[in-house]
Amino acid sequence: MEVYEITIKPLSGFGTPLKGDTIFGQFCWQIVYDDTLCHKTLDSLLAQYHTSPFIIFSSAYPKIKIGQKDHYALKTPALPMVELFDLPEDKKEKIKKRKEYKSKVWMILKESGQISSFRELEKLTNQELLDKIKVSVAAEAGGRKLAKRGGAKSLVATFNQPHNTINRLTGKTGEGRFAPFAVEQEVFYPDSELALFVGLDESTIDIAQVKKALERIGAFGFGKDGSSGLGRFAVVGEPRKIDLAKLGSSSPNACYTLAPCVPEKDTFDEVFFTPFVRFGRHGDTLAKSSNPFKNPVIMADEGGVLRPKDNSRVFSKPYLGLAISDISKVEPNSVAQGYTLYIPVSISTKEPKAATPDSGRAG
């Protein structure tokens, strides 16, 4: 499997977050309606999906250019805080530092950099670099402030967009289907670009076909409310091959995940992740079926850290996880992406333990 980086430029807000499993679903719909896209049917591509995935999408991550260097904004890993930072012994100072560290939702990685140890996280989230990003963004945005979320400096902002339907008999909103409601939107800072990592089996599909499908998705709208203007993006430049292993440790013992996934059973002896429940829903014509909802799937969100029992087996391929089936009552052949690409990293080899409340995450 070869891994490529595709750069996309948001052209609107998003009603659905750009997570890997959702991008995979929309990509599959492109194949359903255009057999010439990959010159294969979706059924043929999914025939070996449980043992050999033909494509894997990462979630999308902000990509910032400072000078001539690109920087990736990746999620802070879901490790206990004591694994990431040196906390002071003094109780008062420790509480103060915990609050400070919890606001660090991003770690900034240079394109040519490496995550040799998460103990360097304070350097990867250092204020000087974030301030440079803020200045760069402010210059591109004509002086507008960097978006904020949850009170913490962020590269993404979320807000509730009010909606309503007018009853034409009364000229007003009302109850039932005429009741006002709000839809959460996610917007990236002005003129931002996002990095999307794609792993594919080049004997089955090529990157030009993937680029073409993404261009179509971006033109028609990704996810919720695409028909009303949300989810628009453009593919920037040409895809390029990338070796994710070079972004990580040269002597890894764990995997930092880049998309929501379902880890294989009996493969990892230490796992740290934020639980993410995918309440899936069918798209296209199946959205109007008798039961458009899929069965919920509990996943490990991107930013998880998984330490394998057998390094040689896991690190022999650039992905981990499982294909997810039996998720729909109206379409038995439905599958979901439970795979993820990863960056090999190194963590302390202590006795397995659950994540502490300090981290705000679960293991």
C-alpha cells in the first residue's frame, strides 16, 4: 500500500466533520454512480476489503505554511497527561499546569520534522510557533482573529447555525416540522488548507481516480447540508507520495492514529484513545428508505496511541484496524472504514494502565 498526501482548500463551512470513515463513505458513493471512475464496480472493490483494503482515508488536518515550510496541526495524543508533560510537584502549580496543558488541542509538526517522543509535546505545541501561525493567519485574513473553540486557541471554530421552516398558511414558524432548530457548523480559519492522507492499493486503484472523486465531492458538497452550500472544497495541486514513518520515531513501539478506527482484537497490550460513537446514516437514495439509520459503532477517535504486542507484525504495513460490517438493516452489504493510517511513535514502556482523569481521555 502506497500513501499519498492530498491538499484540499475549504470553500465553505462544514456540517459534517472531515473524518476518515465519512470521507470513505462518500468516495464509495462516487464509485456507485460512475463505474468508469475506477473502471470497477464497488462490489468488486469491496470483495477483499475485510482482509486487504483498497483505500484508506485519514481525517483532514490543518496545514499551515510558515515561510517556505509546511506544518501539520495534528491532534494532541490521547495519552495520560503524565506521559506528555513534566508536571510540578507543588499541588497548586500542578493544577495550574493541568489547565494550561488541557487547552493544547493541537501539536504542530513540521513537514520535515519527527515525533521522536511525546515528551517533546510541549515543544510541539510551543507558544512561539502558535503565535507565528496566528500572525500568518491574521495576515492572510486581513487582520481577522484566529478562530477559537472552547476558549482555547484553535485552528477551527464551531457554531450553531439557526434554521427554520415557514408555515405558508400562517407565515410563521410553529411546532413540529415548523419548529426552529440549529445545525452545528465547523469552519476553518480563512484561506486555510487541509492535509488528507490516503493509503491505496495501486494494483486496484490509482491516485488520479481518487483526486477526481474528491474534486467531485468538493464541488457538490461534503456531508450534511451539502445541497444548501456546506461542505465545499477544492483540491489544491497534485497529490504526492509521503512516508508517514519518517514523521515518527526511528525506533517505534506504538502507533499514533490518523482517523477513527476499530483496533484488532488481541493485537495491542496498551491502548489510549478518546471513545467516538459513530451514529451512521445512509446517504443518497437510502436516506429516504424505511430505516436510514445504521447501527452505532464505537470507535477509537483519531489521535489514539496503541502499543502492539508484536511490533514486527503491526509495523509491516502502514495501517491498522478492521473493516466494519453488519451495520445496516436496509443494505446488508454496507461496510464502514474501521481502518486507519498511523505514524509510528515511541512511548514509555510501563506496565499497562488505563488513562488517568488528568488526560480527559479514556484508554
